[in-house]
Amino acid sequence: MENIQAYFEAASVLETFFWIVAIASSVVFVIQAIMLFVGFDSDTDFSGGDADFDTDGMNLVSVKTVACFLIGFGWTGAIFYPHLENKVILSIIAVAVGVIFMFLIAFLLRQVLRLSADGTFTPERTVGKVGEVYLRIPGGAEAGKVNVSLCGSMHELLAFSDAEIETGAKVRIVRTVDSSSVFVERA
């Protein structure tokens, strides 16, 4: 402990600054990671004026990306401080590494968020899809049934048509009638 205290007493202001940024941002990052795994991750959006500050990671400037920028900046500066004589170049390199970290985490978060999909089935999502008549559609006000594949699963819907359509025929879903039935035409 005395060695650490002596090290920081002998360190320059810039070196101390790099260490403070590195350690503080790492603590914030660890807290964010714990909150993410426990389930306390935030999806709040603070919008105002010309800036959009988003905490769920969808934008380039978010709590997660800023924390990663500071981690890259702080640790690069702290680690390379003794090895580079020109502190301006060191600062430029630290900023560049921070920006790379920021863009990398923003890219990775966007890729992860693209993986999430809404698997909720609604008949509206079947409009335009081709299905197969499962139970003959008599036409008019009487309903038959069609099977339609959506997102890798088969769904059975009540189906109406202007004309009779026999079992096994291919049909295109034209529109929804209500929450459980559709209007179809021959494909």
C-alpha cells in the first residue's frame, strides 16, 4: 500500500489523470456488467435539443459506449505513459484507442440487438404470404382454414374468400378480417 501511495505521489498530473480515468471507468463498466446480468439494465432514452443520449446502446453516444471510450483512453494512457516520451502523442493515441473502443462496442451492441426478434404471432404479419388450404373454403361468408408458415412455424387460420377454394390449393393472404381470420385469393 505504501508503494502505491509513493508511486502516485511521484507521478505527474497527466499520469495520475490516466490512472483515475482507467480505474473509475473500469469500476463503472463492472457495475454495468453486473446490472446487465442481474437484470437491471436500463432502456431509458434522454432526448433533448440537438443531442440524443441513449442508455440502451443503440446510439454511438450511450452510457456503455462512453464507459468503453474512457476504459480505452485511460488504460492506454496509464500503461504507455512510462514508455512514450512525447505526452501529446500519447494523448492522441489514448484518444484514438478510446474512439476505437467506443465504435467497437456500439457496433457489437447493434449486432446483439439485431438478434432480438419479436416472435409474437399476429395475422397481420401473414399478409402477402402464400399458404395452403387445410379445410376447403366454401366462399362468401363461410370460412375454411389455411396453413401458413411464418418465422419457421406453421399457423392455422380461419380463411374467407370470394370464391370456393378446394383443400390443398395454394393461396395468398390478401388482408386480415379480424384477430384470428384472413381473406385469401388463389396464388
